[in-house]
Amino acid sequence: MLFRSGSCTPKMAAELSRAGHCIMLHMPMEPLASDKLALEPSTLRCGMDGEQLENLLELALAKVPQDEGLNNHMGSRATCDQQVTETLARFLRNRTGPSGNPLFLLDSMTTPSGSSSLMRAAALRFELPFRTRDVFLDDELDPEAMTRQAEEALEVARNTRSEEHTSELQSPNTI
């Protein structure tokens, strides 16, 4: 389950975690079109120094202690920024989730073609567990589009034997 900073109550996260769901912080990160969007105050932005980035990460993770990992919300600009990605990976390096496992980093691959993201390189440098998403389930909120994406996710799961899928709980259609 993905929860943007502040959108998940500790009670909800605890209940979902007890039910066996993996809770992951969906951290807002600066997108390429940042001048056209109203960004959340907790957004990791390019140009922030390491202390500012770490403070935002600390606040976000403290709100939901059940987090087992972190995923970027938007972030097409921030995931291409060395300062942001290395600070993020260095910060997560010595953290563990409630399972006792190191926190993982999952890249939503929001950059055009995903090719310019530096998240994988930062995760490798700081020895973090790392994955990338295969399918956006709810990039489009139309129920038919979401059904097609869910079918694609099932096909990926069959072919890779993966049982991990990500989705934002941003619409009744998602659930």
C-alpha cells in the first residue's frame, strides 16, 4: 500500500500492516512541471540542501512507523538530481522497517522513458534494496483504463512470479 506523506493515519497503517500489507511511504518529489503545479510542503525539491531533505524525510517517516520502504510521488525532476537521490539513499541506508529489514527504495519511473532517473545508481551506491514499478495501475482514473492496467499487472506478475503491485489510493476506482 502506498501512502503519500500525511494521507495515512497511524491507525490505518497499523491495521493494514497487521493484515500483512506492506506499507510504503509515497514521498512527494519535485516533478519536471513544478512551476505549473501546487506542490505539497513536504515535497523533496532540487536545490534543497541535505539537511532540508533529511528533515522532510524524517518527518514523513515518523508519521507512519509501519513504512517498509519509500516510493516517489511524481519526482521526474528530483529523481534526476544527484543531490536529492544520494541524500535520500544515504538517509534510508541505516533505517529498518518494523520487519527488521532495511527500508527499500522503489522508483516509479516518472521520468520520460525512465532513462534519466538516478534512483537505481544511488540505491546501489548506498546498498539499498531497490525495485522499479512495472505498471501504473491508476495513472488514469478512468475505470476502463484502470482495468486494462490491472490486467497488464497480472500478466507481469504471471511472467515474473512477482506479487508486488503499487497503486495510489486516490480514487474509489482504485479500490
